[in-house]
Amino acid sequence: MAEFGFNEHHQNEVINYMRFARSKRALRLKTIDSCFQDLKESRLVEETFTADEVTEMLEGLRVVVRGEVETELINTAHTNVLLLRQLFSQAEKFYLRLQTDISELENRELLEQVAEFEKAEFKSSGRKANQETSKPKLAPLNEAGVSELLNKEISRLQEENDKLKSRLRAVESQAMSALEEKSKVEKTLKELQKIQGQQQRALHSQEISSLEDTVAALQADFQKSLSDSTASQKNLQDTLVEAKHELLRVQEQLALTEKELEKKFQQTAAYRNMKEMLSKKNEQMKEIRKRLQKYEPDE
């Protein structure tokens, strides 16, 4: 089977399957032969037959042979499915996905190679069987040999058991060391958490004290600003009152000046000069009013 790429183990598996198929085929051929033999013995007892009788016998034989062949073909197909099931089950255990090419089942060249292999293999199987019968067989073991084998197996198992016990002790020791290390780490972690909590509480106390001092300073600044604002407002009010008084005084002086000028210079050439001076005074009055409006509160 070198041309099929099989190793020795798979080649033996193929040979076993072909041997099984040959035995089933031989059995089915014997069954078909028996159908013909039964027809000869049961129906062919007379020397002459009519055409209808021959047709009837052949039809009955056809039905029987057809049933046998159909049964064999169905059984062969089902047997192949079971064989594929075994292969696929083994492949799935190793997470493999096998694929088949149905077209290769009708490859005449491969079919002829299989036929040649079967012919050569089972032609030489008779010679192999004869050679195997001539080979000397091993003598059965006596009780002493069995006891020796059992003692060796017991010793091997005890040695393996000791090794497993030693490994188990080593693993247990490692586990205990790991547990002790874990306990130390947990204890250290708890201490660190405790110290961290104390530091956080102290930090919170400092922060609260600092915030209280800041609030007190802000309150003091606010009170000072409020006092300064009150004093400034009072000064502004006093300045405003004085400005109003000054405005009234100036207005009175202007009124008197206008009356006097109107009397003295109303008919003279200096009237015009006085008018200009009056206009200037009016401009000054407007300027003073503008300045006073800056100090007066909005209504």
C-alpha cells in the first residue's frame, strides 16, 4: 500500500477490513447460489415447461436474488457508515475535522490498485498462514514466572507511589510556605491600612483647622471692607452736601452779580463785555453741575 501512503499499522487495518468484506461477500454469494439451487430442486423436476412457467420461475428467482443483493448493498453501506463513525469519533477526540472526497470512490485507477493489492495480499495470505503454523510458539508462563512478573510490577508501582508521595510532600510544603507568606502579607497590609487611616485622620484635622483660619480671616476682611465702605459713603455724602451748599452760594452770587451788572451796564458799552463774562460764568456753572452729578446718588 505504499502508493496509498499508509503506514504499517493502517495497512493492517485496511487488510482486516478487506478480510471482513471478503467474508461477507463470500457468504452472500453462497446465499445467491443457494437460491438457484433451491429453484433447481423445487421447480425443475419436469422435462418440459411452458413459456409462462419459465417466466414465472425466472421472475421469482429475480425477486429473490434482487432482495439478497439489495440487502447486501444496504448492509455494506451501513457497515461503511459505522467504519466512518469510528474514524470520526477518534478524530474528534483530538479536535480534528476529517474531510472526504466522494468523487475518489469512482476513481478507476485507484479501484484497480485496490483490486491488485487485494489479489496479491490474499494470494500470499495462505503461504503466510502456513509459515506461521510452522513457527515455534512461546511456552506458557509457569507460576514462578507469573509471580516474578507480578513482583516486578508491584515493585514498579511501589516506586512510583513513593515518588508521588515525595512530590505530594513537596507540594504540601510549598503550599504551607505560600500560606505563611500570605498571612504575613495580610498582616503587613492591615498595619499599612491602619497607619494610612491615622495619617488621613491627622491630615483631615489639619485641613479643617486651616479652613477655619481661612474663614475667620475672610470674615475679618469682610468686616474691615464693610467699615471702610461705610466711612467712604459718609465722606461722599458730606462732600455732596458741601458741593450743594457751594452751588447755592455761587448761584446767589451770580444772581446778585447779574442784577448789579444789569443795572450798571445795561445802557453802557461795557454791557457786552459783562454778557461775555456772564456766559463764561454759565459755562462754569454747567461744569460744576456735571461735577456734582458724579457725586449725587442715582434716583
